[in-house]
Amino acid sequence: MTTFTTLPLGRSDLRVTPICLGTMTFGEQVDEAAAHAILDQAIERGINFIDTAEMYAVPTRRETYGATERIIGNWFAARPGVRGKVVLATKVAGPGRNMDWVRGGSPNLLPSEIVQACDDSLKRLRTDVIDLYQIHWPNRNVPTFGALYFDPAKDAEFSSIHEQLQALAGLVKAGKVRHIGLSNETPWGVGEFVKLADQHGLPRVATVQNPYALTSRALDNGLDETLYREQVSLLAYSPLAFGALTGKYDAVGFDAADKPGRLAIFDGMKKGRWGRPEALAAARLYNALARRHGLTPTQLALAFVYRSRRVASTIIGVTSLAQLDENLAAWDTTLSPELLAEIDAIRWTHRDPAQ
């Protein structure tokens, strides 16, 4: 069994394994019993890092809001002692996004709402402290989740970054949160959070959780420098591009009759960035490249992210024990300089279709 060396997150005292178990499928594609089995197996295999969010399961629905945190909380309660073995990360949802079951779909995230969301997550997770508390997406006008361009005309009144940091500082002072992080953030946003924290003696963000995959490497064009220079760690999500980089859609596409995965099962997902025709076209090229080199597509895609100097921990999402074992086994895959050059050659012509 692979022994994982833990790494620090940013300047914090958190040390995590280079692979993190993502849980957004728990409560939708994965029922509670299966989720607990996956959690058990992950801990047994040496993973000490679990990531979730208040809005999970995904796809988001009123009926499953908070379901994932409750499943994890029940797992903690049924296994005394396991909480102390886990670095637990969760997130407060950002503003709006047509989810009227989250704070009434408010277009703003107020400091008081950050505090209330944290309290609610603590109850669902059945724990006294969250190790890493993240803002799921920015509380301001910014392109996210596949949007490409910043539009100043959409600016509105939002709680400032300083106000958000003050709310998070209160949670840290109260002992409810150990460290804080961001998600789906931009270079400007990361820099502003760090600058204001340093200026006002407020908690410093330890991490940023952003997409990073063969078909989504926008991070390489600016944010990577910010993270490096500010000593903020990257938690890379969707390394398999919602399954497109496993090869299971290569022959059948996202409209497969046998529904091989979430991009085929859920219509809303195939309309997003991971389901774009050009994203599948690029994924097929990377998958074919893997096979030419005697690798599975999953091995190539995960090894690329696992071994990137940019990544502190890679968040994997699975729906079965077999998928978990396959993803963990890919840790032992090494990509040669020549193969990495071939990967970059594909990116040169296809760029980041799932950005």
C-alpha cells in the first residue's frame, strides 16, 4: 500500500495527503452506506483529507442541500476517534446562482451569513471545528464556472473582502474554524485577500480550490504565479474533467444511452464547461495519447495533476470503491519529459476548452 507523505497547506499548520477525497457525489449518485464505505476505504488507504461543502450534493437541488455534510457527520458519529485522523474542509456558498434554497438566493454574502453557514455546517458535520473553511466562489462580480470574460457593467454592492475576512476571523477566534481558504478565485482576488489580511492582522488564506485538469489549465496563465509568490496552496479539483478524461465517453459521447457517468446522466452538467463539444474533442486527444504510451486515460490525467509542482493536494471524486482504488493507484504513475511535451503540444492547439 502506498504511504503518502503529508504536505503543509500555505503557511498554516495543516498537513494533508497529496490526494483529497471529494464528496459532492454523496447524497445524489452515492447513497449513505456506499459513501461510508468509500470514506472507510480512503482512511484505510492513508488519505487524511476530506473536502465537502454546504451546497452539496451535486447537481444542486433543494432536496439534497446539506446532504453530503450530514452523511459525513453520521460517519464521524458512528466511528468514534476517526475525526481526529481527518483534516476536514468545507465551504460556504457564494452569492446567488439561482439557488433560492440557499439564503433565499441572495446576490450578496453577508458577514452574518458566513457565521450562520458555519454554525449550520458544524451541526450537520457533527464536529466542533472545521479545519479549513472556504468561500465556495467569490462574493463579487467575477466570471466563474466556465464564464470567460469579466463584465464591469455587472458590478453591484457586495460585502467587501475586508468584511468577509473579519467574519472569518471571528470564527477562527471562536475556535470554530482553524484556517481559511478560497475557491474558484482569480489572481486579483487571491492577492486582495492576502494583502488585506496582512494589513489588518486577519487570518491569511491557506489555500485556493480551483479546477486543474488537462482540458482546464487556465490556472497556468497567471494564478500559478500568484499562488507561488504569496505562498498559498492549490487544491486542484476535477482532475478527470467530470469523467471525460477517463475515456468512458470517447466512443459514445455525452448522450450515451447507457449513461456512463454524470455528464450523461444529468442534462444540466452536459451544458456546462465540462460538457462542451470542444472539451470532449480535446479529451479524446489526451486519452488517445495515454493509450499510445501504454497508460490508461485515468493514469495520464491524474498523474499530470498529482505530480504538478503547482498542486498541494488533488481532490478526487468517486462513486465506487473500484474508482477510489483506481485513482489512488495512479499515484505511482510517472510521466516522462517527452510525454509532458506531447501534452503541451495538444494544449498549444486546443488550449483550455473546459475553462
